[in-house]
Amino acid sequence: GHEQLLKMMEERMMDVEQKLRLVKRLLQDKVNQLKEQLSKNTKADAMVKDLYVENAQLLKALEVTEQRQKTAERKNYLLEEKIANLNRIVRNLASPSFSP
């Protein structure tokens, strides 16, 4: 009985060791997977930061462009007014009422 009990204990111990090795292997796989995910997340985070900076620069460029467009529209409006005034002057000069 004593020998058999010792043999059973030894078999249980080997079974437990085998299960522990399996668990250790599974845990190591999970650690590797998490390290890889962390690396990907770090790269993605850097890309997001770069995109945030680029977006800010593009917004500033858009703001400057819109301001230039408004200035150009104002200048265009003033030029159109001047042209209309000049046309009026030319018509008045060419009208028969100013003929000698």
C-alpha cells in the first residue's frame, strides 16, 4: 500500500508539473501577444499625435487661405465699383449733353 500510494503521488506530481508547463507556455504566448499589441499601440499613438499636429497646421493654412480669399473678394468688389464709376464717367463724357 505504501509503495502504491507513493507511486500515485508521483503520478499526480508529474501530472501537475505537465499542467504547470502548459500554463506557463500559454502565459508566455499571452505575454508575447500583449507585447506585440503594446508595440502596435505605441506606433498608432505616435501616428495619431503626428496627425493631430498635421491637422492643426492644415487648419491654420486654411484659415490663412480663407483670409486671403476675403481680402481678394474685397479688392475685387472695390475694383468692380471703380470700373462701374469709370464706365459712368465715360458714358457721361460721350453723351450728347456735353457736346459743344
